[in-house]
Amino acid sequence: MTSHADPPPIRRLGLLTSGGDCPGLNVAIRAVVRRATLGHGVEVIGIEDAVAGLVERRTYPLSSTTFDLGGFEPMLSTGGSILGSLNRDIGDVEEEMDAGYRAAGIDALIAIGGDGSLGILHEHARRRGWRLVGIPKTIDNDVAFTDRSIGFDSAVNTVVHAMGQLRTTGVSHDRVMVLETMGRHAGHLALHAGIAGGADVILVPEIPYTLDGLLETIERTREARGHLFALVVVAEGAADSSGQLVTASDRDGRARLGGIGALLAEQIEAGAGGRIEARATVLGHLQRGGPPSPLDALLATALGVHAVDLAMAGRFDTMAAWRGGRLETVPLLDVVRVGSNPVDPASQLVETARAMGIYLGDPDAVLASTRTTGTT
């Protein structure tokens, strides 16, 4: 008869943040540390700059007293990540990563990341026998099997605030204002903020559009308002009207999404024969910065606590998720297999936008769309 030894107990949790930063990461870090140390009596080791911290052995213990400054709680209102993050490839360093993991004496790892980061770490964990639990974060809200990711609500608030600022100057000067948001190949940020901020046009990667439809909408707003003003919100991953993605190369020659807003402003002016003045604004990394919204702080706290409880219960290779208004547990393998979670063109939110008279593209349009990889 074969006997199976019990898995080693969890005495030390590793914690890292990976991918692009966003509001709420520090709240999640705080929740993980408090739940692990106060609730389960285990140590938490912070890993700096994601996997680079494992390679370079940059780890240090975290405690609840580290964050509570005599009653002040700066982690609740500070953006970014005190652990640092990493959203670039550092080469084939798996051996060094594993050696760093073992040297730190980590019994299990909690990783706060987006779909790309969690996928990479899931594969490392599978090959190296790490015990891993994931927490979803991204302003793009495109992690599969969770209704919300940490950082999304805060970014929506930032975009809505910017829309209000652009509206006043646009109305004052009879201009069409085009606002380009982040989101990669998912349009959740543009869609949610566009509806909440009263956009006249919302363009997302999942729904094709035509310049004729765009110009007709602008003309309708002119007739209704008596002002030649319209507010256009476009996701960075939305293709142009011919189906081509708009990208620019960084200094390393990598293609990055961006530029669709400026292109649209030019096309609006040209298509209107000079009757319309259009201006483009790119919020860029402003959407990632600043303190978390109360909703993001609440979400980050709940997911952080749930992730620790999953690890302590031995439920590894999973992701803490928020679905249908409650905490759930999702296999990481399912998240990785599905990949990105795009906007559903038939969703109730899309129908709500259309019911409000917002131009959201032409679902029946057939475009030869060329998709390329882009990062933000």
C-alpha cells in the first residue's frame, strides 16, 4: 500500500504584484498581510518588482504594524504598489526565479496580476511545483471569470472626471472632443466611463464602426443642441474605420497601442469638410495613478482576504474572484485558457448605451480587422 505524505504546512506566504500598476494594489497587499498574520499566524514575505525580485533576491518581511502608523492607514489611499511591479519580459530566468523562491523559504505564493501576468506565473508554478493563488487586477477589467478586477472602478472615475472637464471647453468653443482611454483589446473602460460620463459616441475594439455613422451622430447632436459639440470616447484598441489597429513603436521597436484618438479627430475634421473643429486628448497613465475608489478598496480587501484563506485551505492553482456580488474561487487554468475577457456586443450594457442614443458602432458592419499585440 502506497502512503502519501501530507503537504508541508503554510508558515510563510510570498506576495508580489505583477503587470501594470493600478489603484488598489496597496489595499490588497494590506489585506493579505493582515489576514495572514492576524488571522492565520503566518509570515508574509514581500517580493519587490515581481519575478525580478525573486531573481535578484530582493525580499523582505511584511507585518500589519508596518502599515498602521499609530492609527493612520496610508495603504488605503496610496496608489501604485509599495512592492513595485514589472510588465516587461526579463528573459529566460526560470532557474534563477525558482532558486530565489526556494531561498526565501516561501511555502506558497499569492500573486496580484492581470491575465498576462497570472498566465505566466501559472506556467512557472506548474513546472516548478509552486503553490500559487492569484488575485485579479487591471484597469482594463479583462480578466476572465471575474466581474471586476482591482483598479477598474478607479480608472472609470478618472475617465468620467476628464469627460466633465472636456465637456466644458468643448461646449464653449463648439468643438468635438475625442478622449482616448486605455483598455488594450477590451472596451470595458471606455464603455463604462462613456455611459457614466454622458458620451455621444463610444468606440470599442469589439464593435466595428463607420465614419459615416460617426459623422451622422455628430450632426444629430448639433441639431439637437444648437451647438457643434460632441463628446467621443474611444478605447486605444479600437481599430480605425478600415479595421486596422493604430500603434506606435517604442524605443525597443515594440508596437504599442495608441493614436486612434488623434486619427479620429483628423478624420472627423476632414470628413466634415472643415465645418468641424475636433481635438483629441489621451489620458494615458493618469488612468493608472492616484488613490483607489471606495469600491476598489472594498474589492481589494475582500479579494486579499479570500486569497489568503484559499492558500491556507490548500486550494492552490486558483484565483480569487468577484462574481454575481459574491466571492468565488476560479481555477487558474480556466482563466489562462480563456485569456482576455472582451465586451459582449450583445450585453445589456451595450443595449443601455444604444437606448440612450449613444453611437456605439455598427454591429452588422463587416471589416477586415487586423489584430496585433500591443501593451500599455
